[in-house]
Amino acid sequence: MRAVVFAYHNVGVRCIKVLLAGGVDIALVVTHEDNPQENLWFESVAGLCRTEGIAFVTPPDAGAPTLLAQVQAAAPDILFSFYYRHMLPASILDVAPAYNMHGSLLPQFRGRAPVNWAVLHGATETGASLHAMTVKPDAGAIVAQTAVPILPDDTAFEVFGKVTVAAEQTLWRVLPALLDGSAPLLPNDLTQGGYFGGRKPADGRIDWSLPAQQVYNLHRAVAPPYPGAFTELNGVTYVIGQARLGKQAPVALPPGLAVIDGAIVGVCGDGRLLAISSLHANDQPISAAQLQVQLTARVSPPNSTQEKFI
């Protein structure tokens, strides 16, 4: 079986390794140029291709004029997409049967950043789904799925590690059936679940008026190596590195950052605290004492002496 593979990220690396172990002839890999502005915490598909001697290209997008000819010239029997970031046009999907690995249990969390959205919404389970590709995203029939749990304190990074393993297991389990044409095609009921768009760093802004569980879910969904949940105080942007759900505040406090008994906390709309063990500003760690200075500056009215020098 001869394949053309569109791939990026850890899922791309692991699934290409599964294809190689399964004896698939990978004629061409289509991947992305790394963005120097992005935190590249994941493995490199291009690096794997160099190691394995696989031909690869990095077009600006899947609609690049020369790409269709390159895919056709590879004469694939099958196409795969493993966390490739662009939609494949109908012209490419018409070349051969195409299958995509999606990071959720379809039809749940269709679209972009499925792991982050699952954590943000407080889901207790997600997984990986291999499905037939159509022009409409994540809408094709499901071939195989593997579920993984989302534990109450799991971050999206930790869940993504589980989903990567689930993707490897899913492809490994169904690959023989894909190669001999006996793989099942199960309904993908689009009346269930929902479609979600991409996320931007600005989406990590904290609304402290929300209940603590929702604020905590936001932190978990965007915690490093993602950009992080953030809040602003006196013109300074603070990014939460590590936090856990805390207890109820001992006294009534306004929502937002606070220091209680020498520890940094976030006071949420329901009066419950977020216990923050790591807080950064301008990539530098902020101590409880440093934050207390900022908080004091915010609430203390200027005296006459200060006003003379402003």
C-alpha cells in the first residue's frame, strides 16, 4: 500500500511511525514549516522524515498550486492526515481514499484544538478518532476510536499526551483492515457534539467573576506549554503557570488576585479560591511579596507628599 501523508506535531510523528511499522510505503509527506513565534514543544515531522529518508514538502497551504501535482505524481493508494493544520481541498481528496486522525471522540469536539476545548468544558473523557475525510471538517464516517480519561486536575498538555498514545493505538489496531479494505465505516452523527474554532492567546484572559471551577478549567486548558491563563493588574499582565482548586475564601474579598497568609490566590465569583503556586510576569516568576506590593499600590490612595512628586 502506497500512501501520501499530511502530518504535523506529536500525533503526526507517532502515526507515521505506525505506518512504517505496518509496512506502508510512504511516498510523500506534506508538513509545515515551523513558526519561530510558536512555542515548539512538540516533535518534528520534518525531522523524522530526514531520519527515515522520506521525501517531504512544506507548502504554504494545502491549496498551493504545485501540491496537487506532487500528490498525484506520488500515485498513492491511500491518503492520511495526522494533525496537519490545513483543510485538504476536494481536488486532493479525490486522488485516493483519505483518512484523518482527530483528537476527540467524534462527533464530540469537532474542529480546532479539540483537547483544549474538552478540558475547558470540563469533559471527563476524550480520545482519538480515525475517520474518513470529506470536504466538511470532521464529518466523515468513523473508522475507529480509542477513549482516554480526563482527570480532574489534568492540564491540556497532559491530556494531549494521552490522546497521542490513543491515536497511535487506534491506527495500529485498524491499519490491517485499512490495508485489506475491510475497515468498518461507522456513523458520525453530526447532530451530536459541536464544532469549535481555533483558540488564540487572548482567549486565555480570566474572568474572575466566574465560578472557581470554570476559572480552573480555563487554566487547565491553556496551562504551559500553551500560552497560559492571564490577568492584568496595574498595567502588568500576570500568567498562571501552576494552580489548583482551593477552599472557600476565609473572608469576603473582591474577585481577582490576592495574597492570603503569604500565598498567592485567585478569588473567584463564587468566593472559592484558586491556589496559585506559579505566577509569571514578562516570563519572570512573581513571589507573593512582589504581588503584595502591586496589590497595595492598587488600593492605597496617594498622600499629599506623593502627589507633589507626580
